[in-house]
Amino acid sequence: MNIAQVVSTYPPYHGGMGNVAHAYTERLRARGEDVHVFTPRFDREIPEDPDFVHRVPSPLSVGNAAAVPSLFRRLSGFDLVHLHYPFFGGAEPTIVRKALRGDQALVVTYHMDTHANGLKGLAFEAHRRALFPWLIARADRVLVSSLDYARSSALAALPKLADRLVELPFGVDGERFHPGDASETRARLSLGSGPTVLFVGGLDEAHAFKGVPVLLEALARIAAAPTPPPAALRPAGSPPSGRGGRVAPWNALIVGDGDLRAAYEAEARRLGMAERVRFLGAVADEALPDLYRASQVHVLPSVSSGEAFGLVALEAAASGVPSVVSDLPGVRSVVLHGETGWCVPAGDAAALADALRTLLPDAALRERLGLAARARVLRDYAWDPLMDRLEEVYREGVESLGLRPRS
């Protein structure tokens, strides 16, 4: 089958949508599918791409949005187009082509709602009201990472979607991400013998919803009051006090880069945690598994429904590391509260601190949660069965139009 993946970002840029498109592309091509990627050519330094990755010139780009009108022409000849949404400036020519021509199927993965303040927020809202229903109405299949998220997202307001909506979680490579000894990595990073908290995510404006300021405030609370609070004083929904009592000397690693990094580093200094909170910047893909193994707790403190799933929580789980995540639709389907990690109210630094005070001193609890987390992701989020289902969706989309794949 000839397949076009259309996405706003693509590796080496670190972002969930691009990572999913990359995983789909590499795995589909390994299965013999003829897959090509179309993504904007931003003013970013990129390595030489394989010939099936096309970085399309754009006359206008703002953040991760880019106008790429030539997609209308470039998508000719494919059996199926897989659009990763949101992609402002790329979704429109893709959908216009679908509306005007019936010679290819269209699958849309709805990754997340868009949120912003000020003029950008007004633009998002105008798009959601005026164009979004028209865009989704033309998709032959709409994929969502979880029905939990779909029910709370902008999709919930659209009529006549149920028969085209397909739940398809993202996957994780359990061979690449696995538990193991990371003593060399800990020694190289001078992490000492205390527990390490890990955050992995973009530190740019497009990923401001990741909640790094909430994490920094939570860590500052632990540093100021390292013993768990009495049960009566803990925030509602927070975990019980850890059995270990006082939290041993801890440190935190922030993996990621972007235009907000300097502000986050300044905040860590202001809070007196420059020595304990290390900003590692963007790391090579091959180095990431060892950073999970070198950590004891992973944190995803996102503050809005811009976070719809949490691939990093899958990677941590596959590594045998429990996650503390925000109790957001979609994310809470990846981490089961009290079974494979903890869910805390979004934006609640006190609850996040309480969860960390519980997990950091309690190695036995971390091990139990980590083992359960890995067992679950190997059962429910392994790539091979998910790719089987994706190819089935593709075939259904093509056949629903009475078309026959070219290969």
C-alpha cells in the first residue's frame, strides 16, 4: 500500500506527534508498505533525511504551524493519506484535496486539543468553530489514543463520528526500554546513592503545557519539608504517606530543550535547587533508555488537555519505573492510580510533592509499581499487535471507498 504520513514535526525535533509518525513510518516500511513522510521545512538544523522523508518548503510558519499549500499536489498517487492532527497550515490542503478528489482514503489521528492564551488562543478557537468540523467530517477513519480522551476533547461535540472513531493507543518498544543496571550512567552523572526524579519533554512554548513549573514547585516543597505530611493535611486524592519517612537526598533530571529552558533554569536557581535539579538538554535517542533506568520515579506534570496520552510514561513503564502523572483524560489510561503509578490533580504542586514524598523513600513500593507497569505495557502497548490493527484500519479505509491498493 502506498501511504503518506502528514505531520507538523518530525525527528530530530522532539515531540509526541512526530515520534508517533516516525514509529509508524519505520514499522510500516519494515512490513513492506511504501510509506512517505511530508513535514514542513522549518529553519532548524536537520541531518540528511532518507529519500522517503520530504521536508516541504513553507511560505509562512509560526511555531509548529506552517502553511504548506503544495501538499495538495504532493499527495497525488497515494492509496491513503494519514494526517496527524493538529497541523495548522498542513491539514487544510490535505482536506481540500480529499474534498475535491475521491481517489484516496484519509485517516486522521487526533492527537490532542490545542490551547493557548491571547491572540493565538482566539485563532485556535476560531479554527475549532469554523474549520474543525469540516475537516473531521471528511476523514474516513479518526484514530484516538484513548476513548477517555476523545470523550473530553473537541471531538465530543461533533455529530456522526461514532462509526468512524477508532481507539488505537500508541506503543512502546519493550526491548529498547527495559529494566537493568544503570550504575555507569548514575556514576557519569554523579547522581550519588539517593533517588532520582526524571522529566522528559519539550521545553519550548509549544510544550508549555508539560508543567515544568509545577514540578519545580513540588520539588521545592520536598526540599523545604522533606517528611510526609500527616494524613489529615494531605490534599484530596494524594497517596498515603510513605513508609520510609524522611526522603533521602534526591536529585532530578530534566531532559529536553527549547526556548523556555533558560526561564526554567532561572526558576530552579531562584528556588535554591540549582545543585539538585539538572537540565541535560536534548539527549540522543540511544541515551534515553539508560536515563530511565538510572531514575527511580518518572514525572509527567502536564497542566491541560494538550497532554492526551503520555508516550514518556509508556517508556518509563517499560523500563520498570513508576510514573506520577496528572489526572487528565487519556493520561490516566496509561498510568493506573495505585497500580502502576500515581495520578495527581493537574497543576497541584502540593499533591505532586506528596506523591513524591511517598515514592522516593519507599524502594519496595517503587519496585511493585514498576513491575506492574512493565507487565501492563508489554501486554497492552506492544507495537506489533497495534501495527496489525493500524494496517487493518488502513485497509478498511481504502476498501470503504471501493478502491484497490496499488501494492
